[in-house]
Amino acid sequence: MLAGGASVTKAASHVGMSRAGAYAMRARADGEFAAEWDAANAAPRDAVRETLLDHLTNGTVTPRFYHGRVVGQVRRFDTGLMIAALRRWG
């Protein structure tokens, strides 16, 4: 569930344990469990990063209508998003 973007609370509840219990189990567990936990937490971030990079590279396409019909499209780039990404990822 973590890899699907669920919170630790929701994932723990799904298997019948508390959030605190899940964190305690992670602290007690071997390195493999902690590594898999970290990988599961990273998966949604990777998906968001991919989407962000797509928007940065390709912009956002918005259809233009005239009398209810699509007559074209406009591609827009978010300069603020680009600046923030450059600051974050250098």
C-alpha cells in the first residue's frame, strides 16, 4: 500500500496494526525490511517526479474552443515550476 501512495497509518490499518506499531516494527526489523519500506515510500515520489518532469519538458496543453468546437490548443510552460525544480535538483 505504501508503494501505491497510501500513508503509513492507512497501510498499517490495512494489516491490523497501528501507525506506532508499524514504526516500531520497522525500527526492530532487519535491514531488508527497512530498505523495502524506504523503496515503497520512494515509489510515489518517483511517479510525481516523472509527472513533474513531463510537465517541465512538454508543458501543459489546453484546448481552445470556438462555438463549442475545439479549434486549436495552447501549450503553456510554468516558469515558476521550472525555477523551483532547478533549485531543488540543481
